[in-house]
Amino acid sequence: MSVLVAWIPFLQPMTALGNAWWLLMVPLVFGVSVVHRAVQDPTMDGYWGRVVRLSVKANAMLGLLALAIYLFVYFVIPLLRAD
């Protein structure tokens, strides 16, 4: 219990999730989508459909961004290495 007293979330991530910590992106994006749609939409007609569409688009874009960064780090940067 005393370990959690001094826990700093962004500097010392919890290891309970192991390598699956990135899956927390899905509920985070869903929550942001719910709030964004609630603030931006003038009516509640079709609200949940728009929330789901925004969540899917945002998660897909974040996944593509992660893939682009992965490809850049593992394939482009080694080509720039000076020998």
C-alpha cells in the first residue's frame, strides 16, 4: 500500500497491465468522443452513432500514426546512420 502513496502516473506507469497498457487508448478515446459530441452537437438525434463513428475514426488514426512512427524508427532512421 505504501508504494501507491508515492506513485506518479506519467513518470512511473503501472506495470499491472504489462505490455497491454496501450489498450487503455480505446476507453480514453471513447470518453473524449462522448464529451466532444455532447458539446458540439445541437441535437441528440443520432448522438450515439456519431460518438461511435468518431471513436472508431480516432482510434484508427492513432493506430496509423503509431504504425507510421514504428516504420520511421525501425526503417528510416537506421538509413540515416553515419558510418
